[in-house]
Amino acid sequence: MAYFKDMREHLVALEQAGLLVRVNRPINKDTELNPLVRLQFRGLPEAERKAFLFEHVTDLAGRRFSIPVVVACLAGSRRIYGAGLQCDPAKIAERWTKARENPIDPALVASGPVHEEVHLQDELDRPGMGLEEFPIPISTPGFDAAPFTSCSQWITKDPETGVRNIGTYRGMMKSRTRLGMNAGGGQHITQHWRKWQKLGKPMPAVAVVGAPPNVAYASVIKIPYGVDEYAVAGGLAGEPVAVVKAKTVDIEVPASAEIALEGYIRTDVLEPEAPFGEFTGYMDPQQLNPFFEITCVTHRKNPLWITMLSQFPPSESSMIRTVGSEGNAISYLRGRGFACVKDVGYHEASGGWGLCCIQIAEPKDGEVSGILEACTASPSIRAKMIVVVDDDIDPRNVDAIVWAITYRLQPHRDMKVKMMPLISADWSAFPPGTGDPGGFQASGGDSSVSVMLMDATRKWPYPPVSLPPKRIMERVIPIWEELGLPRLELRRPWYGYDLGWWTEDENAAGKLAIEGKHYETGKKMERERVPAPKDESKKS
């Protein structure tokens, strides 16, 4: 199984595939960089999005950085994500299923490129050092309170078991040696933090930037607490992730990462953090959160700074969450014995989590309700709306899902609402400034949230889909092409098919019509006339 051992190999492959844009002109990281890339998410089809490499980065103070910035290189599109795993985009879910079923523990090595340069604490607070060494962009200029690390993989350990967690969380640049940290109350890093807090100790951590793609992908998905994301990343690659010991904390970091920020997350105090544009499409206001005090910075010679475009969906963060969650959900449901599950689709417009569509085929009695209940019992499947559809519905096509919900579901019979944990920055739960923010602050107010479970499968045979059959549709495709019309991207269903409730007489009538013999059907109908019923109601 092929995989990229570092981010540089991945970028070379993206450029060779025509999926990377090199920007050679000066670009201001604080006002221009992310807004420029944002345009493709608002103005281009998903398939046409690309990664961007900015080679001449400046800031508001006129400083010129020697370190390039890369955006949208992990999940700018489904094709870019597939490139990161060196597999067909249609096979990504299958790749994830195999990784979950065949984890491979990391391998500790003596040294790696991430330690080519080491900057210890005594030099970190000098001008141009520490976090100032790196061109960290402002993600949402005009609303964000500072530059943020947006593609930082935070590595921590459970102090009781020693099991690692790797999660992608934001980091607010507050000084040369201090990052604000936001993970949300339900994240595994928060569970680690609370355990370290009970011990009365700061939590050792490393924030990695530019990890190999398989590690970055594994850090985003929701897997059960206590499962090492390094092992899942090894399963994606088919071999162990090479890791090295950090210099100042007891944490293992990817040996081929671009940058590693080492230090401790305080557990005795919180301080204000944010605003920051979040994946739900709204700003996340200032709140009290932990902060990370940096003790050491290591990086490769001539490192790359990797950032992720998040904020309003669709975005890179919604795509990376969408694709990884699909394979994760399939693995979980099949592991629970639901062999009828064929595919799962999440949706960028919902931030890659809000709408989950599960495609099934030939379910046994009770399996649809069993699937829906299983979804609410697992951290592997987080969604606000979960809908189960038949195998003729594309679970990634919103038009098809809406069609199924509209005409295969009755709300009083086929819908159910259950309570669920809060998702950060979902402002439908409570007004800003009230309720539980889902982070490290004390609870207050009503933060009840829920998930809608929908059975949008056919409960009995239906008439055929009202489109011409496949053989007829296929005959006109060459004519379309001959006319020089735009390239087609056909969405299911694009031809009609039988759904179990159609008679031989009705099939025969359709066949006669395309043979020019519809008068024969008219004569047959003439012979089948019946008297019209009379209105027996009394006249007023």
C-alpha cells in the first residue's frame, strides 16, 4: 500500500496531478491569503478546487517570511483527499474501513527531520523567534482576534493509561511562546486535561504542524476514547508511523513532520480565547479556555507552514471531516452487524457533521430502527440529522436525499427525536452569551440539543421512477456530445427503473408507445370502459 511519508511528497504529487496552484507574487497573510483561497469555495464547483502554495508571504508590518504557506492541501476537494491517501476518491471509505479494522502501532525511531532545528526556551522569546518565526495567517480577517494555527495536530496522553490522543484543534497566537487552545468539552483532549487537573499538574502537549497526510486525516475523525490515532494512521498507510521523542515533554511526534511546538497546557487557570470563525459558518465568540506555554520549537530545515481553511462551509475542514467520517461510520455500523449498510454520506454544507445519510440494501425486519439507534450510541457517528435511504438513493446527493425524505417518509411514523451532546458553535441551541458553551466553563442555562432520526426507505413496492429507462437515456448521450454541449455529470437517478409495483399490461403499453403503436392501447382502453358512477347525494 503506497502512502506519502511526509507533506513534501504529497505536494509534489498534487502539483503533478494539476491540483496545486503556486502563487509567486507577494501575499499578505493577514488580509489576503485566506480570502483569496476562500473564493474557490464560494465560486467554483467542488471538483475544480485546488491546493495553494504561497511562496512570498508578507504581513501587515511589511515583514517578508522565508517560510511558504500551504492551504487546502489535505482536503480542498474529495480528489485532493484521495490524492493524500493515494487512492481513488471512490475508494476512500473502503480505505478507512480497512484502517479501523487493521490498526498498526507507531514505530519509535532515534531521529527524524522534525528535529533538524531545535530552539529551546532561552531563545524562543527573542524577536522573530518562537511563534513569530512562522507566517501564521489570520483565518477570518476582520473578525478573528489574532492569527490562529488551524491545522495543528495536538498530541496528549492520558496520565492514567499513557494512551495518546491526536486531535486537530485551533491555537490562538497570544505571544511568541503562548497559544490559546480550544477543543470543546466533548473532545478527548479535554478528558485528558481534566485528569491532569485532578493531579494538580499542567498537561504535557505537542502541537504539530505539517504532519504526514495519514496522521492529519486520522486526527480529525471521531474514534472511541482510548484508541491511539497513530495506530489508525498506521492502518491508513499499511505500515507504522515513524515517531521520535519530543525534546522537553514525554510525547512522541511524527518524525517527518514540518514543525513541532512542545510545552504544557495549564490546568490551574483559564484565560479568554477567540473570536474565531468556526466550521458551523458563524463566529465563535470569546470564551474562557486553557492556554499552551511553549518550552521548545523544533522543525525541518526550510519548513512549510500548513494551514486549513475552515469557517463557513463548504471549506477544507468540512471536507476533511466529511470524507473521514464516512468510512468511520461504515466501519462502525458493519462492525455492529449491519451488513445491509452499503455506504454513508456526510455533507459539506452541514460542516461535514450535521447531515448523515446511510444507504442500505435489503434490510431485515427492524434493522433500519436498529441502525438509527446504534448511531446515537456511538461517538463515531456525530450528526444532527441521520437519515436512512434505499440503495437507489445517492447518500452524497442532497437532491436525492430530499426526494427520499419527501416521498418515502411520513413524519408521524418515520421520524424520531433523541437528545444528544452539544456541538460547539451551534447557535441554534441557545443565544450567544447564554447556556453551556461546551468547553471548559461551568454549565449554565439550557443547552439541550437533539438529533433527528429519519427512516426514508420505501416500506412497500412503488411504481417505477418516472424517468426514461437507461437504454433510452444512453442513446441520447452521443447526441448531446455531438452538439458540443457542456460536459455532463449525471446524478442518480438519471434513468427510470422498476420499484416492484407495475403490471405486465403497463409494461406492454409503454413498449407499444415507443413502437408508435399507442392507438392499440387506446383501443384496449376503449374495450375496458365502465359506467361512470352517479352522484347519489341529495340535492339541496
